[in-house]
Amino acid sequence: MPVNIEKKKELTKQYGKTDADTGSTASQIAILTERIRNLTGHLQTHKRDFGSRRGLLKIIGQRRRLQNYFRRKNPEAYADLIKSLELRR
């Protein structure tokens, strides 16, 4: 389930350094979190969609690696990001 363009622009505006900064770690984590939430909702209705489940697990792993990197590089910004995205980590 891709994130639509308006939602991606909103996330990059909120978490990126500039309005078009989709490459920063914080904006990437925010976009991946939105994709994970969309896929989770899809999988709650389609329980046997194993291809999407596998894609979800890959996205979760990618977000986890980005989070570990961001936590090492900037712990204060990482704590703020986790709080604003309402992640449990």
C-alpha cells in the first residue's frame, strides 16, 4: 500500500529539513511508519495475504535499521521522533 503524494509531502514537510527533503532519516522513518500502518490495516481485513505480509516484514526491518542509525547519530532528535510518531521503541 503506497503512501499517496499529499501524505508524503505532509510528512516530509513535518519531519524533513526542508519541504522536499525525502532523504533525511527522520522523514524516511515517518514515511515507512505510514506505509506500515497502511499495510497493517490491509492485513487485518485480508488475513491470508502472505505476499503483503512478507513486504510488511521487510519494511519493518528497514525502518528498524534506520531507527538504529538515527539513534546512534542523534539521540535527542530520535527521542522526539519516536514520541511524535507514537512508536513503542
